[in-house]
Amino acid sequence: MADIKLLEIRDRNTFVPAMAICVSGADGYLMRRAGFGDRPMIYLVMLATEKCRYDPYNWDNPRTMGNAHKHIEEHWNELRDGDVIDVEFILSETTTKKTSESASVPS
């Protein structure tokens, strides 16, 4: 069955609340009918804009969303719900990973 994680994608002056869904043809007839095979793929949804992709190389913003998407695919099993995906850190532009904005936002 599909596995879902809510993630915080961050980059220079960028905050993207996102939902990542790990899907494959093993999730049933409709997924196979839609063209998904045996290899799991990440369907990434930008929650604020409703833009979504399952191909990390097909984003309008390849720096932020493309790099974040590739990182999510490569590290899916290590990621936890609510994790921060810091593109500047992934690209080695900074040495310290950003922390979640949730720590500074009142609930």
C-alpha cells in the first residue's frame, strides 16, 4: 500500500509544505493501469499550490523541487514524517541543515 510522508522543503528564501507518496504497480490495478511498474516512485505534491510530479526531472523549478525530489527518492526509508529537506545543505552550499519552521511558529 502507498506510504505517505509530510515534508518541509527548504531552500534559499523558500518554504514548501509537501506531501510525498511512495507508489508502485504493487499498489493495485489502477496504479499499474496508470503506467507504474514494480519500482517504487515518489509522487511529490506541493500542498500550497497543488502542483505535483512523479518525475524529479520534470519540475518547473529544478533547483529546489528537482533536487528535493531526487533526495526524497534516494533517502525514502530514512525520512520521517515532518522532516526538513534542505536543498542548500544537500547541494553542500551550507554546512548546517535547517531546522523546521514549526519550532518558531505558534500552534
